Amino acid sequence: MLAASMLADVLGHTLLRAQGVDAAGRPSPIGAATAALVLGLVVGNLLPIPEAFRPGIRFGPKTILRLGIVLVGIKLSLFDLLKLGAWGLPVVLAAVATGVLFVSWFNRLLGLPPRLGTLIAAGTGICGVTAIVSVAPGIEADDREVAYAIANITLFGLVGMLVYPYLAHRVLHSSEQVGLFLGTAIHDTSQVVGAALAYKAAYHDDVAFSAATVTKLTRNLLLAVVVPALTLLHRKHAGNTNARAAGPKDGVRRAPLVPMFVVAFVAMSALRSLGDATLMKGRAFGVWDAAGWKSVTQTLGEVWGSRVLLGTALAAVGLGTHARVFRGVGLRPFAVGFAGALAVGGVGALMALTFGAHVRL
């Protein structure tokens, strides 16, 4: 995780500079957790892993991952919805619905595992890697499915980050339309910020940058709704399947419909929203001023949640995943990811054209 964090920063800042962006102090468009997964896969498949490390590697995708997801919840505030306004919300909802519904349908059409389709759908429709790792434990996805889904989001999100800013300048008419499009059509938060920075550097447009980041924050907030919903649907389906398989007289031990880590994740989001509400009266919870509350939420959510804990968990996923598990599925998941990226991008552009003229930031 530590090595991947440094590698992600170096590669991401190099990519920004190649697009004419001053990378000093900017967030990397390459996520540390994604880099940790890739580095783990490389190390785990090239070097022998001593048996003494296996319990720790198994501990990562279970306990550490769940704790990271809980802390990520503090990055989500209900007040982000209010920044975009009533005209911008339909754009976000359409993009999320397209990602979740279309990708799930296309995944079934290609005959791929439903859990894999759910992960790609969540990553495409909501917020990339964070959505994938947040949904994965609740639907009992395996390491291969997580790795395939993250590879999809990373590949097509980076392509969108490099292409969409310049395409948007040609097709769309206002800064708000450009920001809405970039915030809905690109998958991961870091990739959206990278694309918005590239657009700002190329066309000197601060409004488009603000619109893109606010749109992405609004999209991220729906994670607090989609994660419990997908987990609930999966648990209900699995419970019905187990009950039919066991028969009416056999005792079936049922897991809770919504796991505790999902409840804690939503509770952290509610805590963030409550803190933002009390901040309007002067201090968050009567303790932190604006700068202090921002520091608390960023340290817990971004540094410890997204980077340290999720990065460590995905490094463990990579270390514990052998290349042979990818045989048999081939490139079909990437066809799902590509189709989903095109669908979400097309809907995002259409909705931005329709509603973007009414949005003012």
C-alpha cells in the first residue's frame, strides 16, 4: 500500500503534466487503492508468498476492507445535493440509473456472473473503485470479480479522463454543461478531478471545474443508497435460493439482510451531514470550525479510509489472487465495461445538453 501510494502519485502527476496541468499540490488521477491492487497482483504472481503471511492476506479483504468502507462514509454529505440544485439532480440520477441498470442487463446478456455485473454496474454508475469495494462484501463477490471490475473502471475511466475534456469543449455550449458531463461520464472521483483540471488548464474555465466536482460529489452521495439496496437485493435472493435448496423442514441459518458494516457506513454519512448542519451555526458539533471539520473528515475518509485501509485491503486482494483464476472468462467483462462507459457517457452528454442551461453555480 505504501509503495503503491507513492507510485500512484508519481504516475498521476506525470499524466497531469502531460496535459499541461500544474500538478503541484493536486490530487493524483490514479487512485492509490487501484495501484495497490495491481502491485499486489504483480508481486503475488511473480514471487513466492511465505505461508506465514497468508492469515494476514486473508484478513485484509474481510476486516480491513469493511473498516475502510465505514470510514469512507464520512466523505458523503447530504448537503452536496443542495449545491447542484433541482436542475442538476436529474442528470446525476439518469447517469447512475443507466450505469446500474444497463450494465446489469448487458452482463446477463453475455452470460457473465451476476455479482461481476453488479460490481461493474456500481463502479460505472456511481463512483468507481470506492463503489466496487463498498458493494463487494455485501454481495459476497470473490477476489477475481473485484479485480475484473476495478480493471474495467481504471481502464475506461482513464480513457474518458484523457478524451472527454476536449470532446466536451467541441460538443457542449456552456461551462455548466461541460461540468455536468465530466462529473457523470467519468467513473472514479480522482479521474473526474483530473479531467476537470485538464479542461481548466486548456480553456481557463473555473466554472466547469466547479460544476464537475460538485456533480461528482452528488453522484458519490448516492453510494449511501445504492450499497444498502444492492446488498439487500443480494441477501434476499440468496436467502430465497438457500431456503428452496434446504427445503421447508431444514433449518437455514440466515445472515442479516443488511450487514453491520453497511449500517455503519450509512451512519458515518449521516454523521457527516449532521456535522455540516451544525457547522452552519458556527462550529461542527460545537467543537470544530470549518477548517478543523474539513481536516477531520478528510483525514478519516480520504487518508485513512480510501488510501490506507482500502489500499491495504486491495493490496491483500492482489497478493492473494493467482493469475489462473482469470482463465475462462476472457475479455467479456471488458466488453461490459466498455458498453457501460459508452452508455453512461451518452446519457450524461444528452442530459447535460437538456438540463445544463438551467444550472448555475
